[in-house]
Amino acid sequence: MKNKCTPFLLLLFLVLLGHACSTASFTQTDLATAAQRWPGTTLHDLQQGQVLYASSCAHCHALKSPESQDEAGWNKWVPVMSQKAHLNDHDRNLIWHYLLLKCNPGN
């Protein structure tokens, strides 16, 4: 028997993914900062981190804006949540770099 919630959940996921992908663009300053902090980081890496954040984290809870936390907050939550989401180190780091780049430094 088909679950009646499946179409709704799929639609919700796509809306959240579209929102997450449309709200954060990356500037040249972002790219320079990322490359300095994490040598070898590319625009594709940052975009992949953003998409992974939206797709992996929204499975279990509403997405928080990256600006909702400062670095200390994300440094506390990313290891815990990535373990719960069974993310590999590479995907965790892509998400982490995206969040740290876009976080609120003064929160």
C-alpha cells in the first residue's frame, strides 16, 4: 500500500532544497576566504556543501539558517548531527565548511 504522506514529503523536501539553494550565493570574497581557510576548496565544494546540508539535514528536522549560529555553535552541532546522519568525513566537511563560511560571526 502506498504511503499517502510520500508525495507531500517529497514536495516539502523539494521546496526546502530550492529555498536553501536560492538563499546563499557565493561571492568572490567567500571563495577567497574558503580557499584561505581550507586550501583547495572550490566553488563546487561550497555548492555541494550547501546541497548536502539541505538534503541530509532536512531528513530529520527543519533546516536552520547558517546565520542562526556562530562558529562555536556549528562546531558543536556538526559533529553530533553528522554522526546521527551517518555522513562520511568528506560530506561532513563539505557541509561544515559551507556552514562556517555563511555563519554569523557575531552571534
